Amino acid sequence: MRKHVVWSRLIPILLTFIIVSSFAVMAVSATDDRMLKKVLGAILIVTSIYFFFISEKIKIKPSLPMQLSMGTVSGLMGGFFAMQGPPAVLYFVASEPTKESYLAMTQMYFMIGNIAMTAYRAYCGFVTEAVGVAWLYAVAAIFVGSYMGKMVFDRISAKVMKKVIYAYIGISGIMALIA
């Protein structure tokens, strides 16, 4: 999907995310994580409902102010909650012209962003042996999920894909509230 990546639309949101999330990671050690999870859950549920019902009316152009805004929100959520995905996903799904370009942009965003944040979290001491073991299990799940996701992606319409994304964000919010 790399041929669908438009670097001029990716770099501003990605760099903003990396910078903002670095500061948020520094602040997270002094914050009550139970309260953060409740705030995250509420934000995800409200955002999901909002986009699920009015997404057809939303047209986002990939402008620099929008990229910087979404990068900032994504950075805050990534640094505080290790969940930078929803703002970036909502931005890309609303601004990219095709589902292929949406997938390419999100894949590149997450790959580069996650590498940068993992390195920074390791530097700050947040990557422990338990995290490393969990990572090994997660890698296997990522390969299985990517394979299955590709099969679904080839068969799903862009409209249905957007609804699934919004529903998943809402479910993630509910899980954050009850966990």
C-alpha cells in the first residue's frame, strides 16, 4: 500500500504526534491512571457516536491546521493512554479519497509513530520484561489480524468500513470504562 502514501499529508500529523506524545509520556507518571482510563472511555464513546451518525456530513480537507490539531490530540492520547489511534484514524478516514489511501496512510502513521514512541518509552523506563513478553504475543496476533483484515478489506465498501471503525472506537471506549 506504500504507493498510496502521500508524505506531504502524513509528515505534519506524524511529527506533531511524536513531539506532543513525548511530553505526555513524561507527564503520565504523575497522573492517576484509573481517572485517565475513565476520561479516555468517555471521549471514545462520545466521538464514536458523533461520527457514526454524522460522518456522511463531515468533509475534512488535509490542511496543515487540521493535521497539526489531529497530531496534537493523537499525541496527547498516545502519551497519556497509549492509544493514539482514534484521532488519527478519524482524520484519515474522513480526509483520504479512497479506502486504499486511508489504509496506506494509517499503516505508515502507526508504524513510524509506534517505533518512535516505543523507543522513547524504553528510554523513559516504561518498557519492562513483562512488556517485552506481551509484545511477543502481540506480534503473532498482529500477523493473524493483518491477514484476516486484508481479506475483509478487499470485500468491504468504504461506507461500511467507516461504520465499523466508528463502532470499534465506541467499543474501545466502553472497555476502557469497565476495565
